Amino acid sequence: MSSKDNLQLSQQEQQRYLRQTQLSSFGESGQLRLKQSKILIIGLGGLGCPAAQYLTAAGIGEITLVDEDHVSLSNLQRQILFSEPDIGKNKSQAAKEKLQTNNSDVKIIAFPHKLNPHNAHQLIKRSDLVLDCTDNFHSRYLINDICAHYNKPWVYASVLGFEGQVALIKPEHSCFRCLYPELAETPNCNQAGVLGVVPGIVANMQALLAIDYLAHINANGVSSNSNRLQIIHGLNSRSINLFKSNDCELCSGEKNYLDYASGYQDYEQLIENIPEEQKISWADFEKLPAENTVLIDVRSKAEHLAFNRGGMNIPLEDLSKSLQIETDKNYVFYCQSGQRAAIALLDGRTISEKENLKNNDVYYIHENLSIP
Ligand SMILES: [Zn+2]
């Protein structure tokens, strides 16, 4: 779709979206705003499926679907986008196929991977709005922290049993950590059970919040829908206002996403998934061209002073603010056991994404630190 195409509605689009453009508070201008919008839907389960269906039908310009999971028989009771022939298929890909048959004008991107601290940056920063359709706090904190970093609004939703919660969260007003400062280990639908229509209701509220925000339905007044937490219990609902908490370390700027990195849980798995060519030995390091290679000890200053194998010292916790990326350099991280260096690689890669540094220019030394 060329940018010119984004500036007007085709005849077919005028016809397709007539029932919503007829609404005076929406109109063709609202439709054009949807057409120009990019959204990210994280999780294609009981929430993501109905939300994606309505948002595709409504004519969002681009929708990226994130889910690494596969469709199973027990999903079909609430994930009504999927049918029996989809069992075993990746959810993001199966969803894309189905959604595209509803609306071929929408650009739909399937991302069949789990959200993690690296891909979250790339996915979130290119989106206008993020829908959290996940089922766990780790993912929500990650979405929250990266959205706060890029000042991106997102729609939080969760469902358990007969109860659901949904809120449009704008980082300038408050954040998920203001509401839930501590990681709450609540069961998910798989563990606690859920009636299929409840995520359907909550997902439709998510879709409505998304459309309301993107189409500027409340453009003439202050949107009443942001930073209000709607709590649905069966057929009853109530809402509470969300405020920036004085104790929130993220909103106060005391901490950023990197400080919470270990809380995203999947670091061990991420470290395992670092490509083999990025895990190098000291002997491999010696073969890298010295003039293009920056060696960084990510241990503490005291450890570095006690013993080191050269390079500069940037403790892991200071990496985000102190690492200066030069595009033509290789970066090699080391520490005592390889653990912190691996985290540094993950963080360094995340930091360096802004600078277009290729992944294979960043290495970590997986050997224990010892005197050569
Ligand atoms: Zn906060």
C-alpha cells in the first residue's frame, strides 16, 4: 500500500466501512486514521482471536500477530477464529490465513515467536498501539516496560474464570507497575478455567478501546477511556481510575526496562537460544581483528580491578547508559562465568538495535575467566 493510498479511501473501502463511517463521531476521517495505523497483537488466544477479528474487519492498516504456540483442541472452546483443521498449526499463521479472508486490504504479519526482550523492542517501536492478549504477568511487565520506554499506548486485558479486566494504558499517565507493583503469580486459563464468552467480551472491549484511540473518536474532548481499569464480573462491571503511583520506580525514572530484565523470566532460555557463532572462546576472541573489536568486562569495578583480561569495564547495570555503539565495530562481552556476559549480549543487542548493529557483530565469551 503506497503512502498515497493511505490518504484516501477507495470506493470499495467506502462501501465496506459505510456502517461505521456513517457515525458522525467516526466518519471517513476516523476510517482513514484506522487505515494509517499499525497495531501489534501479542497472544492469539481467547483475547487475541476476537480482538484481531474485529480489528481486521474494522480496517486497521497493518496488524502484526505474535504467538509461538500451536492450536490445540482445548483452544477451540473460546478461540473461535480457529477451526478443527487448524489443530497443530502455529496460531499466528493460522490466524493470519483466516483474517486475510475477511479483509484482504489489511496488511497482516504473522510473527510465530514468543515475545522476548529483544524482539519486543522491534515490534513495539514500529507500532502505534499494542494489545496485550497474553496470559501471564511476565509478558505484561515486558510490554509495559518497553511501551514506557517508547511512550507507546497499550491495551491491557486479562481474564480468569468469570472475571476480566481491561484498560488503555498511556505511559504518560500511569503504568501497569503502578497498578501491580509486585509480580502476582496468578493461575492462567489453562490452570483455572474460563468460560469462552468472557474473554470474548473483554476482547471486544479491547478492540473498542483500540478503535476509539486510533480513530480519535473522542478527539474533541479528553478521552475518558484511557487509564481507566474496567473490571467485568460475569454480567456486571465497574471501573476504577488509574493514577501514577508515587512508589512506581518505572514512572519515577528510578528504573528502566533493563533493571527489570531478569524479571522477564526467560533469560535462561534466551541465553540458550543465542546463536552458537556468538558464543566464543578466548581463543576465538584472539582471532577477531583487534582494530575493530571492543572488549568489555561487564563485572563490577572491584572485580575488574582485582583481575581482568583487558578491555574497558562497564558493569552490566550501567551498560544501557554507558555503551557507545560504533557501527563498524565488533563487541565482545566477558565476565566471570559467561552468565553476565550473555545477559550483556542480549541487552547490548537490544541497545544496539537502535544503531543497526548486526547481531553477528556482538559476541560473548562463554568460558570461565582465568589467567591465560
Ligand atoms: Zn508506573
